[in-house]
Amino acid sequence: MLRSFVAFALFAIAGLAVVGTGCSSAPTKPEVKPGPAIPDLNLSGTWYSREFGDMKLVQQGKNLVTGSYEDPRGPDHNGTLRGTIEGDILWVEWIKPGNAVAAIFPARGRGWLRISRDQKVMEGRWGFDDDNANGGPWKAEKSSFQ
């Protein structure tokens, strides 16, 4: 009886090990394909997103965007954004420096936003580190008070 229980337990553990090796620990990233470029695109201005708060963006030339965000949780969570435009997609890198005194750890990540043709809304995903989607959905709306 004990021998068959031990054999069953070893078989079950071996089965889990085989199943576990088939799972990748690497983050999955959705394949995002840019659409056509938007004529006269201008992302400069203030955008609001629930995920990152007020985002102040400056478009430099056709493809470079830099800026900052004011996180709704307070100034210790604020950070910077840097991105490139490819077609109708803004590829973003974000950095939150953190604050050791307030026990706010630094963080960084990536994301992408698909720009609407009317340039009033961007929607996509954000993530931590090199993953551009594991954080969740990301939506930003351009402020009409510019």
C-alpha cells in the first residue's frame, strides 16, 4: 500500500514537472501592428489617463514624444515618459524614480497607445520592465483646455 502511494506521488510530481516545463516564464506580449500614419499628428498637450494621471506630452518632430506624468496617488509616484511614433502607435517607456524616504520603490516599464484618427484619444496597454502589456489597459484623453 505504501509502495503504491509513493509510486503514485512520484508519478504525479513527474507529471507536474513535465507540465511546468511547457510553461514559459517569459512575459507574453500582444502583437501590435501599427496602422497608417495620421496626417498632421500633434500629440503635444495635456492628456488624462486613470492609469498615469495628467500626462504632459511634447512632440518633437514627427516621431519623438517626451513628457511627464502626475500620478493621482501623489508626487512620489510621478515620473517621466519617452516615446516614438510608428504609424498610429505611440510606443512608450515610462520611469518612476520613487522616493526611498517614503518607501516608494522606483519602477519602469513600457507600453503602447493607438492614436485615434481625430487625435483626441489613445488606447493601449502598459507594463512593467520590458513587458508592454502586463500592467493592464491604458487609455488617455486629450484635454480640450490647452
